[in-house]
Amino acid sequence: MKNQIAILLTIVFVILMFQNSYAQLTDLARIEYSYIPKGKSEDSFKRFRGILNYPIKVAEDIYIVIGTEYSNIAFDIEDNYPFNTSNLTQLHIIDLNVGYTFKLKSGWRLGAKISPRIASTLRQKISGDDILLNGGVFAIIDRTKDESLKKPYRLILGLTYNSTTGIPLPLPFISYYRRVNEKWSFNLGVPKTNLKYFFSEKSIIQTYVGIDGYFANIQNPIIIDGKQADSISLSVVVAGLGYEYCFTKHLVWYAYSGYTLNMNNRLRDENREDVFALDNVNAFYLRTGIKFKI
């Protein structure tokens, strides 16, 4: 049963990476701050993320998108653990993103993206263990601006690959969005499902269930009860409320608050097997940022 849960969480985490990949193709710039404060545990989590993309028009409806993303993850670890935690206080994730997208006459947009990644504690020189490879292909039919439709929609179909999972096969992805009327819309999918209410086209509130997380190499492995921990990962399932304010059609401020329904924060060995469970106590979740999108 535990192995089945682990496989499910792995698949969800890969889909999370693909959703981020798709968002990076539509977000030209984004600055974001996330925070899981101390609850019953003494540990807390902070993340700063910055994204910058530059689309290059090759021909009509054909683009190459070159970009980068940097995340700095800081732990305030105050719980007592049977090992030295000083090596885990800072994690760094650096992506180089190269995407290609074009539109078919049928209205479908196809695309592909490859993302070499450095994910590590970066306490010494970068090695092969710090370098990962992610990627995906996708197809999108976007009818959200079709005024002839009473209920505009967007459908995304994709296949993803993530080298951190140990699964040598691409995994599927599906996301479906529909604007029901002037006041309501919904999105069904993973890592995020939401229901939005539009006070206006500029002011939007939503309820959501989503997933967040990361994976990084530990450059100075930790020995715990004779086992070696080579990496650290976090996956959280969170539900709550979100708000968006659109200053313009392209410039958006957003804020999400919620509570983690499940937190899986673990040290793993070179085969991605569990070595030690860190703080897994559910807590409040906060995320806010501003983005400039296409």
C-alpha cells in the first residue's frame, strides 16, 4: 500500500512540473513568495521564486521561448532531529527553459519544452547529481476568447518526463477549463482544481485544491541509522481561498491562503527510497506574487 501511495505521489509530482512548464510558457515574468509558517511543529518553510521568459517570433503563430527560473528555499529548522540539519537550511533550484510552440489551422496549438535543472543545496561545486532533466509536450485548444460560444473553454493534453522520478516513461496530463457565465468559471485538473467567481474582469476570488513541492540533491549526504540520505523532497496538498487583481490584461497580482491537507517532507536515498520523514505536521499555507502574462 505504501509503494502504491509513493507511485501516486510521484505521478502527481511529475504533473506538477508540467503545469509549471506550461505556466512558464504563458508567463513572461513572475515574482512569487510562499510561506508555510510554524504550526504544531517548530519548522517553517519559505520560498522565493523568480521567472523570466523571452518569446522569439519565428513566423506567424510560431514562437521559440527561452527563459530561466530561480527558486531559493529556506528552512527554519528548530525541531530536534537525530542528525545535523545545518546542511538543509538553504536549497537552490535553477532552470533553463527552452520551448517551441506553433498553431495549427484547426486551432490547436502544439508545443514542447525541455528544462535542464540544477536542484541542490549548493554548498560545494556542482556535480552530475545536482543536474536533472525535465520536459514535456502538449496540445492546447483555447476557445476562451471565442465570442460565439456561450461557455468558452480550454483543454490541455500533454505528456511529461521528469528525471527525478525514476520512471523511464512519459506520463499523461489533462486539464480542462470552462467559463460558465459572466460570474463563474472552473478548472479541473492536477495540480490545481478551482472554482472562480468574478466580481468583475479585474477582481476575482476562488476556492481551490492544489499541489506544491520540490526535489533537490543534498551535496553533503546525511547518514541516519546507517542509511545515507542523498536528496530531499516535499509535496503538499493544500486547499483554501485565492484572490486575483488584474491591473491590466497582462499584469496580475495574486494571493492564496489555505491549509495543507497532506504534507510529505522526506529525506531519500539514491534510489528515491525513504530514509527519514521530516516535519509532516499540517499547517497554514500562504503564497503571493505578481506576474506579467501573455
